[in-house]
Amino acid sequence: MSKMSSVDACIDADYHSPARVPLLRVLPQTWAGSVACAVGSLVCSLLLLRFLQISGLMLQHADPINILAGCCIAAVAAAAVESLPLPDADNVLVPAAAAAVGLWWFGLSG
């Protein structure tokens, strides 16, 4: 959930920016908001996983490239769900999508 609040702050910064380019004509989401969601998700994921790795809770022997790849895939999944026109459900679905993809990735290759 801390990841979601950090990502919401990135997206909110885009929402108030003057350079808003719509993702599609029928959606209120913007490209910059989707990129902000992906980048914010990636940064928060890497920081949280690094913290868990340093503290010895998980992924002690994981390959850093594998961690980066899993975080990138989860961030793209979060941005894809964020770009859907789901005004209230995205607060639950974005972290759920990122968690599901992360669990799938690290469960298979971690």
C-alpha cells in the first residue's frame, strides 16, 4: 500500500501539470500519468525489495537483473491497470495487479 500512495503522488503531480496529453480520446488518463505510474512503481518496488533483501527477509541470493526485470514487469502491469477507466477500483486493482505479476515472476524465476 505504501507503493500505491507513492505512485498516486506521482500521478497527481501529472494531473496538475499543464502538458496533459490524453492516452486515448475517450479516456481521461494521460501518457505522462501512465509513465509516472510505471516509474513510481518501479522505484518503489526496487527500494522495497532492496530493503527486504538487506534485512534478510527475502531474495538474499537473487540475481539483480532478475529483480530489475520482475520490478519492470510489475510496474508495467500497474501502469496498464492504472490506465483503465476504473475511477474507484484502481486503488485496489493497481497494487493487486503489481503484486500478482511480482508473485508470478519471482515465484517462477526467484
